[in-house]
Amino acid sequence: MTLTTLMQELPEVIVCHGDAATEIGELTADSRKLVKKGLFFCFAGERFDAHDYAGQAVSNGCAALVVERLLPELAVPQVLVRDGRAAMARIAAAFYGHPARQMKLLGVTGTKGKTTATYLIKAICEAAGYSCGLIGTTGNMIGKETLKSELTTPDPIEMQRVLRRMADAGVQVVSMEVSAHALALRKLEGMMFEAAVYTNLSQDHLDFFGDMESYFQAKRSFFSPDKTHNASFNADEETTARIREDLPVPSVIYGIRENCDLFARDIEISEDGVSFVMSLRSMHVTPVSLRLTGKFNVYNALAAASVALILGIDMECVKRGLEAVASVPGRVEMLDTHTPYRMILDYSHSPDALENILRTVREFTKGRLIALFGCGGDRDQAKRPLMGRVGGQLADFCILTSDNPRREDPYAILASMEEGIRETEGPYVVIENRRDAIQYATQIARVGDVIVLAGKGHETYQEIQGVKYPFDEKVVVAELLAAN
């Protein structure tokens, strides 16, 4: 494919310096990668500016560059654009033959619930006979095949590569998590969704966005006619009204209030799941027995069902799909420990998410509720005391430990968490080493207790000083219990 062909995908090219007929064989945003006839994208990131590494990219086989400022010292063709990130997304889609146009894209955005909602959407669509793919935090899937992924929403080159693989495999529907980061970084530029879902908004990622308004506006940008044909909103989320003001796309609303298009009533929660009656505009009533527990999973189920309605899937398929999902990796995942106490793995790593899981588990805890959690390093520092306060208020005992400290001092992170938990006077202990902390939890647990391991969820590593060490909490728990 020539540079000229790829340039046609861009709404605005300031100038092309050099031979536009240059043949392009690969796309890359990694200057260290060896390529043949590569096209390298230059834009400023959080920690470095790719323009400074363009020479290395050329040495490693790049035949042309997309730049936000010309680099006259490099004798290769350069396409000058205003937004290198947006250009990368559009060019990647074209390079892989616009695979998204061959499938229906269903996107879910929100602080919480994205992963579970996308799994439920996939299950409903499969129950309706569609061949489905999934893109999200726990990895990408083609049917039952899992493909490794590092980001909630992959970078454009990887995403288009995955979408191409899905299209070639006959996938008809893709259920995708859409992060605020992906929207802010223009990863979805040029892609059109059949439906976009909004679950909720709570504090997270302020290290990147700076304030809640910027975070909200990033998510709001998903609901525009150049990104989606239809929309679905959680009516019980207070920020929904702002997004729906002058909304230029058709939408449905769901919730636990009867003035919604789709609502739930008669909700009964247990440790084995949650049952409820789903009502479509008070006309079609469908009983659902979800194997995922917690009121928040009622919302996730309604979010998934609302997308099904947009696609025209009947309520029987919705029910069958929802009830088919036994678990979602790292989301209120009951571990098979064969102990007189229960252990639950959950990805909750924000104050609101931690509150949700602890309130849910409290409903079926017969003994003590023990919460083990930490906060990630190099991320939103303001939420650390909030996490401590939530744990102290809602758990009977807290074990503060490390999550992914990354490049920060783990004890400094823990000290910030202690500021919040001290306000509650809730009993707690600090054990920095997460494996030791889990072992301590198993030693103090008694009959009827429930231990919530919060924060890591599906992750299989722990990042310390920039190095990712193997750390799968399911494996760690199994090893510790086997050694007892």
C-alpha cells in the first residue's frame, strides 16, 4: 500500500514532504522495532516525544514518517499533520482494510462495569446466533479463543490488527470496552459503532485527566453522531442527564426505576447470584436468574440487554445469554478454596468500586468481612485516603497492602491510605508484601468470614519499580492453602 493511498484517509494533510508513492509494508509507533518499509508515527506522549526517536525508527527500517513537525535532518518522506494520534487511528484502519466496517461494533464506557457488561453483551449475541468477538481489559476474544492484550482499549495499530483477524474469522459482532483514555487519545478516530453504552462515572484516572470534568467530557465525546448510531444510558447515574442534553443520536435508558425503557424489579441478592424481573416498557416481563451477584450486576445485565434491544434481539435470547455467564475473570469471582471461610477476587481499584463490592458481600457474610486492598503507584493519588476510608467504614477488618506500586515507594502509598482509614477507627493492619498479606488473611479467617481480595482481579503480575513479576492471586491463594 502506498503512502498516497493511506494519506487519502486523513481529513487534513498539511503537507507531504518527499515521495508520496513510497510503498508501506508495516505500521509502527515503536522506534525500536525492526520493520520493512515501515511507517512511523510521531507525536508527544506523557513521558517522551516520538519525534526524538524518528532517526532510530528510520535506522530500523521505516521508509516514511507521520509527523506533527517536519524533521529536515531525516531523508525520508514525511506527512505533516495536526494530530498524529488521530492520523495513526485512521491510517491503521485503512492499512488493515477497514475491518470494523464488516462487523457491528458495540461499545461500553463508564468507570465501572465495562468488563462485565461486554461479557454479557457477547453472551446475549451468541445466544441470538451471532459470531462474536470481545475487546477489553481481560484480553481479546474470538468466540472462546482468548488473545492477549495489555490495555483496556488497544492502541490503534494493534486494535485494527485484531479487528482484521476477527473479520477474517467471520465475527459479526464485537463487544468492546471503550476507556476514557482511548477517547482522549483518539484511538477510535474514524470508527463507527452500532451502539454506545454509558454505565456510570466515579473518581478514577485523575492522574491523567486532572479533574472530574475533563474525565466526564472524555466519556461524553463517545456519544456523537460521528462515533455511534445509537446510545444506551443508565438512568440512575446522575451524570446521564448532562450527556443526554441535545443528544443527536437515538437512545434508550435502563435502570431500577420504572420510568425507564428497560428496568428491573423484585431484586433478590445472594452469594450465588442475583434474581430479578426485567421489564421492557412495562409490557414484556422476563424473570432472570443471574449467576453474578450484586446490585451493580443488575445494572450490568440491563446495560447488556439494552444493547440487545437496539440490535432487535428478542427477550428470550437476552435471558438465555445473561443466565449463561457463570463468571467474569476477576469480577466478584468466588475462589474454590474448600475452606470454612470464603475468598472473593475482585478488580475494584477505585473508592466507588470498593464500596460496591464490600456492600454487596456484606449482604451474605455470616461472619466478619475482611478487606485486603492497596492502591496503584503512578496513578491518582487523591483516591488513596478515600480507599482507606471506604475500607474502614464498610469492612470489619482491613489489610492494607501493595497493589502495583510501579515506580513509587509502596510505603508512601500505604501511608496515604492510612490517612483515610484512621478517620474511621476501623481495625486494620499494614502488610506491604501482598503475598504475606494474603497469607495473614487466611491465618486469621474464621468460619463464616469472607475475605475480599480487591484490586488485582484478573491480573497475573505485580509491577514493582518498572518490572512486572508473576503474581496471579488465584495461584497464590492455591499455593498458600496447599502449604497450610
